[in-house]
Amino acid sequence: MKRAQRRTRLKRFIKDISAHTPFLKMIFLLIVLWLLFSSAIYLAEQEIVGTSINSFGEALYWGVAAFSTAGIANAPLSGFGLFAGGLWIVIGSVLFFGTIVATVTTYFMRPMQRPHKKIIDTIEYNLEQLDDLTVDELDLLKETVDTLIVHVEHLKEKQSKG
């Protein structure tokens, strides 16, 4: 039972992340830029004697180590390689860590951005406080609910015609 609930929660979490945050778009952009910058580093270092980046695989590894701040044992030696590498470190780091921050922020702020949730919460709160409300407040609540009922009936009528 608990395993099924966890699986359902995980699926909902993944669905929310993919549908309501920039995570997938940013990861895609990060991968594309990583491949481009790694290619540039590899091409720039191909003809340089003494470079530690002798294959595309080593350039890919260097690209991951550079933007993830894991540390780079051997930097590119060519001027263009240093420039491209420095640019990649800045852009890659901003995208990588920015994606994490943006995703977490968007995911946790999302419930606060739904106005219908606020309306429902307000109604639930007022219903819990019925005994404490004045006659005027109860009349206002009744008018609001009556308006809501009319609106729902109108929407249902509209849907049945459409």
C-alpha cells in the first residue's frame, strides 16, 4: 500500500516537474550547449602539442567537470580553447544551477499561484467558522454561494449545448 502511494506521488511529482517547470527545456538546452562547447574545445585543441584533451570523449568530460565546478585537472592550452572553456564554465554553471533553483522555486511556489485554490481555501475556512460569523457575514456568504451556484449551472448549460 505504501509502496503504491509512493509510486503515485513520484509519478505526480515527475508530471508536475515536466509540465509546470522549465526543467526539461533547460536540461535540453544545457545538453545542446555542452555538446557544442565540447566540440569547440576538441577542435581548438586538436593540433595543440601537449594538450590533455586528445579525444571528443575527453572534451565531453572536461565540459562536465568545468560547468559542475568539480574541478578541472588540465585546462585547454589554445587561446580559443581557453576562451570557449571560460565561456562554457560561466554559461554552463548558470544554466545548471539556475535550472535547479528555478525548478525547485517553481514547483514549491506553484500551489500559491492558483487563484482557484485560494477561493476554495477561503470558502472552506468560512464554512469552518460559521458559528463565529455575524448575520451580515452569513448573508454575504449566502449571496456568494448563490452566485456560485448560478455560475456553475450556467457553465453546465453551456457545456451541454457545446
